[in-house]
Amino acid sequence: YYYYDDSNNRYFYYYYDDSNNRNVHYHYYYTQTSAPVVITVTARPKATVTIHPADPVFIGETVTLTCDIGSGHHWQYDWVKDSKPLSEAQQRKEYTISNVAESHRGVYTCKRRRSTEPRYSETSDAVTLTVSAEKPKPELTSSHKGAALIGNPVVLYCKLDQSAGWRFYWSKHTQSPETETKTETHSYTISSVSVSDGGQYWCRAGRGTPVYYTHYSDALWINVTGTTRSHSLTVSPSRAQHFSADSLSLSCEGQSDSTGWRVRRYTHSEKVSDCSSGLGSVTGSTCNISSLSTSHTGVYWCESESGESSNPVNITVTNGAVILDSPVHPVTEGDPLTLRCLYRDPKPSNLTAEFYKNGSLLQTQTTGEMTIRTVSKSDEGLYHCKHPEKGESPQSRISVRGASFSVFSLLSSLMAVSPYLLVTIVLGVKCYRAQGENSQSSCGSLITNTLRWTFQY
């Protein structure tokens, strides 16, 4: 048994030792309890390996593997490939392979070490470097099939399955490789095509430093014509910009039967789609969208079952409070053009608006609209408007097509100059046809005398 002696702060303990046939007596002291201490246990830091550019990489390309562990200094790096130390990468945070070969494919890990605790990090999760021996080749497509109408926009698309980190390069049969056009996205827009824009086009992609290029795409022919198409896309309300939550109707109409035509579109966020795939409700060749959203922004056109297509139009949908009322189709050279600032309810009492072309202020109008009385090719560009309270609209491109020549327009011009001149020409032609070759000299005298009289008076 045992007991505690308060006076001496001692414990006494007794027991009987059978082997020696005697009692045993112990006693011991306790000190005062110490102050508490806190022991904090944290997980050992873990390294992470990233690969840039992302898999797959291609033979001859430059790739960088990075071992990262977040904050901390004076770390050293241990790299392992396929369970073996990677001597050429030791002590480096970044391991760069400037000319990738098939021998570089494999499984990579890394960890960090230093002289102070914790001396080692956790080993990173394994990452696999995939090396492709086949250089990629993009596919070049156009926004519509068939010939492009003079003055209308054409959009080219350079499709590449491995799209991350690529820039795109565009060339034409009249260009040398040094004059390629570079874009950050996979689309290239010719805002207003002319006859000189016709021909063969190619595209390729490139990434990294130095730039690694894909193969060129197959050639794509762009044919340009001045002939008006039998079908066109009708947009109602007829403008390029629209407010979200508003309704929109797009219809394929033409001189011939519209049976078999459908509305199609292309946006940067998805592939080509048509109205029947959830864009809106379809009635015949008309697509009705009851409530617009910004996802409806894109390029729209009509397409037949045989692949014939109309010229595309650009539709912009905004959540903002201001849009620019601008034409959805190109404007004919010589025609008037009126641009208006439109507002989401409530409409402001002050209608004063500024109008811009290519970012430069053109006019400030108290009526909220501006007019170009006679449009010319120099008026092409990106337009938007701005209200001091409501804000500014998105930009829309205005394209100008050349005025079409016709006999009717020629006769109208002649009539405006002189009705006598027009009558003289008509009478002369009839005279020649009626009298035959033997009497044509009298017809010539008639025309000469009439012209002399016309210009004299």
C-alpha cells in the first residue's frame, strides 16, 4: 500500500517481499509542475512539377519543366526521371530542353532539400512528358461556302486540336513567308473583300521561343464575285447590335424558294451550329430568338442543303445600357447612312451623344444621331457611340460596297443631264434598226443636228 505525507510532500510505498521474507519501504518526492509548452506539427512541404507548353510537345520543340514549392529560400533541387536521378537537371528549379527528342519522353518527379529543417520536401506527384513525332497540321476553313460578294466580310478559321499557347500565321499566294499576318486567335477577318482578295490562302500555328511552327494547312481558295446572291439573311430588328433579353428574328429569304435553307452561326466559344441545335425556335427558314444573351454574339449566315450560303453578318449582343444602331449589311457607295445611339430603358432625357470611328471622335450630336449624306469607301471602319451618363456602345464594323452599274442608273443620269440627249440616242438607235444600211447616213445627220441643238441650248 502507499500513502502521501503532506508535511514533507512525500509519497510512501510498502510491500512484502516473499522471496526474502521481509517488508520493503520506499518513499519519493514530486517537484512542482512545469509551465506548459505547445508543440506544433505541420506537414512537410510538397513540390509540384509543371510542364510548359502543355502536353503533348513535338520533336524539335522547346519545353520547360518547373519544380515549385511556393515560399522559401535556399532550396536545392533533386530531379528524377523514370526512377533514376536526372544529373543534367540537378540544382535547377527549371529544367529546359531546347530540342525535344523521343528520348526525353518519360515520367518526371522532383523534390527540394536544404541545410535547415525541414531538410527535404515531399516528392512531387509524377508528371508524364509526352513527345509526339508527328508535327501537327491545322485545317483552314471559311465562314461560308461558295463565292464571296464584293464588299462583304469573310472570316477564315485555322483549326488546331492542340490550341493552347499557339499564335496563328496567315499567308496568301501573293505573299512571301516574311509578310505573314499574325493573330492571337484562330480566326482572320477580311472586313470588306475586293477582287484582289481572291486567291489561295494558307495558315499555320507557332508557339514558344524560339518559335516552333506547325505544318502549313492545305490551301483554301477564296472566290470573289460582284454578283448578288439569290439568298440573303434578313435580320429583324435590322441592326448589328442588340440588347440582352430582347428578341431577334433571322430569316433566309431570296428570289427563289427558301425551302431547304437554314440559319447557321459561328462563335469563338463553340463550333458552327444552327438554330435547331438550341439557338432558338425554327419556323420554315426563319429562326426566332425570344431572349438574347451575350452568348448569341457571332457570325450568322444562311446555308442550303447543297452547301450554298449567303454572305455572313455580324451580330453583337450586350448586357450594357447603350447600343449603336448601325446597318447589319454593307452600305452601298453613294447612299446616305444614319447612325443612332439607342438606350436600354429608362431612356435618358439628354440625348447628346458622341460618335467615334476607329477610336477617334467624329461628331457630337444633341439629337443622338449622325448622318453621312454620301457614303464612300473612306467611311469604312469600326464605329461606336457614347452617352455621358449611360456609357458607351460596343463597336461594329461598317463596310461599304461599290455602287452596282446598270442600264437603268445610266439612263437616269442621262435624263438628269438632258432629256433631249436621251431622246436623241433612243431615236438614233431606232432609226438605224428601221432603215437599214443604205439609209443610215440620214440617221447620222439626224443625231448630229439634234446633239448640236442640245448642247447649244
